[in-house]
Amino acid sequence: MTAPDSTSAPRLKKLIRQDVQSMHAYAIQDSAGMIKLDAMENPHRLPAALQAHLGQRLGALALNRYPDGRIDDLRHALADYAGMPEGFDIMLGNGSDELIGLLAMACDVPGASILAPEPGFVMYGMSAKLQGLTFIGVPLTADFELDEAAMLAAIAQHQPSITYLAYPNNPTANLWDDAVIEKIINAVGAQGGLVVMDEAYQPFSSKSYIDRIAKHRHVLLLRTLSKFGLAGVRIGYLMGPKALIAEIDKVRPPYNISVLNYECALFALEHGDVFASQARELVAQRALLLAALSAMKGVKAWKSDANMILVRVPDAAKTFEGMKQRKVLVKNVSKMHPLLANCLRVTVGTAEENVQMLAALEKSL
């Protein structure tokens, strides 16, 4: 393999957008040999019998052919699983990340912008910037609640094309006040924008917006199977009024969901009881973790409706490194936003993983 030609670097810099050159790539932490509690994954693998069954199904697929009408079987299965309302349709993405990018592409008209509360999911801002759109981040309150006045003022001033509301939010893991959400949705609708309710953590949440979505023709519901238990399969889905989904679907690449991905997803939905049981176990473990963290001196833990818990410690960098030395990997979010000063985000793991995480945390404070 030949070494890179250093003389070509200035030429390449002229080809790559300046704003892209100033960005940082999405960082994935090295987790080799670690208890991995940094990415909100379901820690439970498929039971051995189901692994064998799935392997047989995947082995029989026609990998020499492009994805076929079986993709519609998955769309219908997801619609049933989610309880999608009449008159709505569903669009699939390679994870919800792709759908967030496609939404920015579809709504890229002159003067368009994207708005979201902060701290929030980084892909909202990244997708806007990559598409050349303005991103408006509106700070949450000190307790990570929606700032109603600031949100309504920003919507009136910027008239965003898309407003994201994560339900529950990442990385704060909380659900926001329903009355404030409705005011925001109505304000966005009055100026002709779209609202995307992002329910990535729906399997662990006490609430969903699905039962209210039919009231609004400008609200889309975004979900993923990653937290369900298929983070490695990469299936996201977007639900909304048929006419609206039909327009957004025009920018979706053909064959964006592979035959392996959709067959894995169909298999998982057929065995939904297994994944539902895992979610219940993680919710139970979350309660135990919250109790233990709340009793720990020097630690503040926020209530969670997701499979993660946000904690504040006296020194996030020191604690993070100490836990890492003890082979427990969490996420240091302390530099993501000023409101997250000295905060770590901890994924809810198995009972054994959680015991080891708590021990590592206590020794690292």
C-alpha cells in the first residue's frame, strides 16, 4: 500500500467543504475488554435456541438479489407493533440517524432551519449542518425541563422547518411536561413547520405520543429498533400522515435496508415477547440503580424513563478515567453542553454489570 501523497493535501482541502473540515467525526469509544455501558444498548443477547433459528433463516436468504417486497412485510409488522393510526404510513431508515438526515435533505429549502432543545441528541444539529441548514439549539432549564418561554420565542423568531422533541430525551433520560409539548406543537403548526417526536427509548418509557399523534397533521413519530435490542441491525422507522411520508420517502436511497437487516427485524418482532421481557428486566434494574445512585455520597442522579441514567459527580473526567481503569465504560457527557457540567451518562446493564458499575463508580469518585 503506497503512502499518502502529502502534496495532495492542499488540493483535497479545496474540494472538501470548509464547515465539514471544521467538524469532528462522531466518536465511538474503544470498548474491548470493558463492561460496555456507554451507548444505551440492550445488554441481553438472543437465547441460544433463537440464535440457531435466526441463523438458519439468514443462511437461506438470496444474498445475490436486491431487497424485495419482503421490506413491506416489515413495514406492516412495525405498524402493527407500534399501533400506527389509520391514514398514516411508515418509512424505514438505516437506523433513525439516516431518517434524521433524510428529513433535513427533504426540508432543505431557502431559509430553512432545524430547532431542538439542548442538551439533546447530537444528530439533530449534525444533520442540519451537513445539509447546510441553520441549527437553533434552545437550552433546557437547569433541571433539564423544556423552557417554555424560550422555546416559543425561538419558534416565533426562526420559524423552523423541523422541531425535534425527544420523548424521553437523550442524554437526560427524562420525559417533558405534556402541556408544554402541546403548546410547542401548536406553535410550530401555526407557522407551517414540522414536529418530530423522537421515541428512541420507547421500550423503557412510561409514555408514548402514539395515542395523540393523529390529532396533528404536522407531527411525525420517529422510532428505532436499536434500543429494542437490535442496535447492530440498524432499523429506524418514521410514522406520519400518508401524504407527508410519501414526499419525504422520495429522498430515501433505494435498497437502504438490506435483506439481512429486514429479516432480523421481522424475526425479532415475531419473538417480541422475548424482547419485552428484557425491557421489563432493564426497567426493574433501572429502579435499583436509581436507588443505589441516589444513596451514594457526592452523586446526583436524575429520574429516567430510558435505559440510561444521567449522574453528576464532583469531577467527571477523573471519575470517568477511574471507571475506565476498572474496566467499566460509561459516557462522559460533561463537555457536550454547559448544563451537563461534571455529568456522566450510564447505560442500564444486566444485574451483574450494574453491581460492577456501582463498585467502580464508588471507587472512582
